[in-house]
Amino acid sequence: MEKLTSYATEYGRLAVEHLSQPAIGIQLGLILVLFVPALLLSRKIEPQLESRARNIKGMPGLLRLIVAFMRRLEWLFFAILLAIAYVASSLANWPSTHYLLYSAMLLSAAWLLISVVSHVIRSRAIGKAFTIVAWTYVAAAILGITDDIAAMLRGAALPVGDKQISVLDVIQGALIFGVLLWAAIGAGNFFDRRLQSVDELTPSLRVLIGKILRIALIMFAVLTGMSNVGIDLTALAVLSGAIGVGIGFGLQKVVSNFISGIIILMDQSIKPGDTISLGETFGWIRELRARFVSVVTRDGREFLIPNEDFITREVINWSFSDEYVRLDVPFGVAYSSDPHEVSRLAIEAAGSVSRVDSSRNPPVCWMTGFGDSSLDFLLRFWIRDPQQGLTNIRGKVLLALWDTFKEHGVNIPFPHREVIMKTPVDVVTRDA
């Protein structure tokens, strides 16, 4: 820390002495003055060029790059004006030194390129990190102080065990680790997209292979980054024991859900697109994640159900091996009705509903008992598309029964109650 303070003090003193020179003041004045016309030119030309660029169709990547460049035209004009001023001052040999103009020209051009590239990067966090790192390095290289900054950062070191870790080592390690991790995630996403287009693999197998590849690439990037930084990987043997204890006490559910997710993917008990029922939840599997399963219900709500629930609880998979599903609709009719005619009419009503399959297994209707107020029946039919909903098809069948019974005079009964008075009651009739 003392070395860092001494370096900062020395550079501050040199900067004050340098800026106090008349030639430096003249160059600073030129730099400030030239930025004004550059800004005015960009505000006048940018709208015209951007309106023409918007006519580019079918190339969103190129359009994004062009728009990002045009929104920073002031830096382009600023670099051009500085270049003109540098050439003119060199020919006129006034002021005596032109290094500040030359450096400002290079810095403005570098800032233009770096800001355009960072804007094209879709991840804002990665774009900001790239801007800071690239601009710091380029600015130091242009000013010729990279070696001095490296020596200053190398001098600021902290003792860690038997080694000295400098700030420069930390920065280099963070950069290497970040680049490797970014590359691993990008490669994992690329391979995952390619796997999704392979029709020979089942949806569950695509998800499983994609997760394994992504985890393997990230682990490889982490280990490679640690090795490049100089961390002894044999120390991980001790660390793994501590991690195991932490997992045993604090991460039981997380690990359980992760392992359950792997089991689900391997045995293919559920897969994206399946229609399932879990407790009160009925919906479709939208996505399988490392910790949970995304289930979308018919009302548009998305439930994130932990993977462990699909292992430990009873799950109904309506489309596990076959989407052919049988449904039951109980109903009752009045005792005055002919049960044979009721069965025939019920079968005819169910067959009139479009989603009911009457070819493979025609609907059947059975009388199931003599109720308190009705003859009880059970209507059974089959459908091929449970993902289209179960409640709605039952409702359509019940409406078809109502229409058919009403047309043929079959009555739907309702309970009757008798009230018996144990003591005589006098009924008095009064004239209104």
C-alpha cells in the first residue's frame, strides 16, 4: 500500500508540472474547442443517416451495428478534427509539442470503437465489463504508461500463506476466469440449441445431454481458470470435504431437486409437452430445469414445481405411453324414464361431441343403481387429446345429454322432501 501511495504521489506531481507548460495548455484549449463543432455536426447528420439505415431489412445484426456507430458520430468527427489539427500544428511547428493532440485523437478513435462493440454485445453486464477493461488498457497503451501501471499494481501485494498475491495477479486471474466462463456458457448454449434440432433424440434426452454438456464446460472453465491463476488444485480435496458438510446441512433440498431432475430425465417419466396432474395442478410440461419443472395450466398460470415432488408424490401423466384417455360422466334420470332408452340416448349424445372417439372404443352407458330420487347411470367415453382439457369435454358431453333428454322428454330429477308434523295443526284460511 505504501508503494501504491508513493506511485500515486509521484505521478500526481509529474502531471501538475506537465500541465503547467504553455504548449500543453494550448493543446488542451484546442481539444475542448474542437469538440463543440464535432457535437454540432453529429446532431445535424445523425438523424438523416439513421432514417436511411432503418430501411435495411432482413439484417438485424448489421442494423444494430450501424445504428450503434451512428449514435456516436461526435467521436468520429472529433477524431477527424483532432487529426486535422495535429497535421496542421505539425506543419506549422506550433506549439512546440503535439503529443497531447495525438493522444487525444487516438483516445477518441479508441473510445468510438470500444463503445460500438460494447453496445453490440447483448449482455449489458458483459458489455460494461468489456468497456472498462478495454478502455483502461487502450488508454494506458496510448499514453505509454502500461509498464508503470503494471509495476504499481505488482507492488501492491497481500501475503496469502507463503505467497504474495498482487493486485495485478488478481486482475489477470479475474479476466482469465471471466473470459473462460463466458466462453463456456456461450458454447453450452450453442450446443444446446443444436441438440434441440436433432429429431432422432427424445425431448428428455436432449435436455439431459444439454445440461451435462453445459455443466461439464463450466467445470472445465473453472478448473482451467484456477490453474492459470496459480491455485493448487490439490487443495480442492480439502475444500470438497467442507463443501460436502455444507451440502449435508444446508443444501439438502437443492441437491435433492438436482438429483431428482437427473432421474426424471433418465427414466423419461415426464418430458416437455406431457399433460400431467399433480395434486390440484393440471397442465402441460413446458420446461425441465435443474431445480424445478415448469407446468402451464389452462388459465395461463405457470407453476414452478420442485423436481423432488415428481419423485416422491403421485403424478398422473395423461400422455406417458399413450394419449388415449377414458373419462366417466355420472348422471341420473327420473324413475318414470325407460332405462334402456336412457342408455341409448346417452350413447348417442356422447357420440355427437367432436372430441369423443367413437371409432376405436364407442361410448358405453351403464345403469349403476337405484338412487333416492333417480335412476343412476355412468357414461364412459374415450378421447385422444387430453392436452386440450378434461373439464371442457365433460361439460360438452353434459350439455349434449341435456339437449337430447329435453328433446325426448327424459326428466332430470331433483330431491323431494316430506315434512311430517307429530302434533295436529289447524289450518286457517283467511280472506284477503
